[in-house]
Amino acid sequence: MTLQAIIREDLILNSLPDSIVVVNSANQIIYVNNAAEQLFFSGAKLLLSRKLEEIVAFDSPLVSVVNQSRRNKTITSEYDIMLSSPKYSGKRVDIHVSPLIEGDGDMVVQLQERSIAQKISQQLSHRGAARSVAGMASVLAHEIKNPLSGIRGSAQLLEQGICEDDKDLTRLIVQETDRICGLVDRMEVFSDNKPVAAEDINIHSVLEHVRMLAQNGFGRHVTFREIYDPSIPSARGDKGQLIQVFLNLIKNAVEAVSLPGGEVTLTTAYRHGVRVAVAGSKERMHLPLEICVIDNGSGIADDLKPHLFDPFVTTKPSGTGLGLALVAKIVGDHGGIIECDTSQTNTIFRVLLPSFCQD
């Protein structure tokens, strides 16, 4: 093959959106395209000659799929596989492995990230759930809070004319009406449709603020790790609302790792990605800022995964199930996307946001 043909083939492979990795019979990497460099957060010089086992988590099925394909000398595929390592946050990918023709044990690995269409579909579902809560909140505010105020007042009047032994019951009525009113007040947040102020936000300052709150309060027993990209640009949004988003996500992560050895990892990265049409925007938005909250808990039950951002879905005995629904609304109002990947060893909440200066 001529040098010109080799250069042309390399240009073609580097133009593909999918990650292409070629390994030899010892699983040492002998070729990666540009997409693979971005996927593994390492340049070709660092990846070449390293073993596949060194760049993915020790329990990753990727290695076993490659070995199986080599052993059977057939194309092997696995779908919806979690790919992760200590250097980068996990991603769901489809894996296709095939023997290289005349390669003597060399294998071609194609890694396809979940399609952006899935992310858009998730985002539309999250925003639809938030709109349904907003409509319910406006009804509840009128139809429930007004009668509750009458019930509360009546209980306080009754308390003045009954014996001391029965006052516990009237106080219970007052406490329960206050609790229901508090729940309705929380739901009314969903009916706030004011546009988000486009401020220049340093996302690392937001994460540091929330981490300090957690470490000095509800997350005192957890080890926090930070893997930040110091070069990422500013986010576009409201600092108070973004603090609320990540405080909620980190609190959930802390509660998922209550046992000794619990870790919560915060990561940031810049993704060139593609421009996508986001609900609520007439333009195609570029979402290059990726912020992840990762815990090493036991994961989320399969039956909850499709409904994770729906209102009133919770596994907490005292939870209302409005936290993640509100998070999804705020992220959507910022023109972003939130998604969740979970397994038996960790859970990753990934927030994609536009930068302040779109390129």
C-alpha cells in the first residue's frame, strides 16, 4: 500500500464520529482514531502500546468481548455497555469487535456512544413531566391550600375549648395541614416560567460551594474526589439555580453511599459534540460543558430508571419525589440536558450545559 493510500485511510477513519481502536494479539493498542482519543481522554501517544486492560475499569466487559471475538474468529457485539475508568466518567456505548483480515490476532474495536437522539428524547420527557407538575401545582394552590387554611384555623379554635388531653389531636391537625401546605409550596416552584438570566457562571465555583456545604454537613462521612478540566469556559445560567441543581444531585449521591468507603466524584470536561435542537429554543444549541456527579453506591433499581425524573418517584421513606423533577426542569430551563447512567457499582448523573460564549 502506498503512503498516499495509508494517509487517505487515516483521514477517513479520523473523520468518523465513532471511536476506532485496533489491538494486537496481546491486546496492546496499535491504532486509535481521533474519536477514540476524545472518548478515552488521552492522546494517541499515550494510548499506543498500552494494553486495553489499562485504559478501562478492571471489570469492564470490553476486554472479554475482544477476547471472545478473537477466540471465535467472528464479529461480536454488545449493546448498552458502561465504559469507565478512574480518568474519565462512565459512558454507555455499543461495542462491535471484529478480527482484522490477515491480522494474526489483531482486532478492530468500534465504540458507539448512545445517540444524541436518545438524549433529546429524555430531555423532552423531563420537560413534559415538569409541565405536568406545574399544572398540578396551580390547581392544588387554589383547590387545596384554601380549604386547608380553614381546617387549620378551626383546629386552633377547637384547641381553646377542649381539655389538655385532647389538645394533642388538634396540634396534630395543625402540623399535618402545615406539612401539606409545604408540599404544595414546593410544587409551585414548577410553575415559575420566568426566563433564566444569562449570567457568566464559573461552574467550578458552583461545585466548590456545594462540595463545602456537603463536607461540612450531610456529606461529612463521604470522601469527595474532584477531576476538573481547568480550561473549560464559563457556563450560561443562574448561579443560585445551578447551586440548587448540584446540591440536590450531590445530596442524592451522598445518600446512596451511606456505608463506610463511600465516595462521591465530581468531574468537569469540555465536549465538542454536535449541535442539538433543545426544547424551548429556536436555535440548535451547542452543549459542550459536561458536569458529572458520580457515586460508588449499589445503583438504581431497573424499574425506577425510566421514571427517575418523573414527579413523586422516590425510594426514600420520607421523600416527596420532587427533587430530581425540579433538577430536570432547571437544567431544561438553562437549555441543557441531564441524564443518568447506573450499574451495580456506581451511578452517574451527567449534566450537559451551553457555554456562556457559544462558538
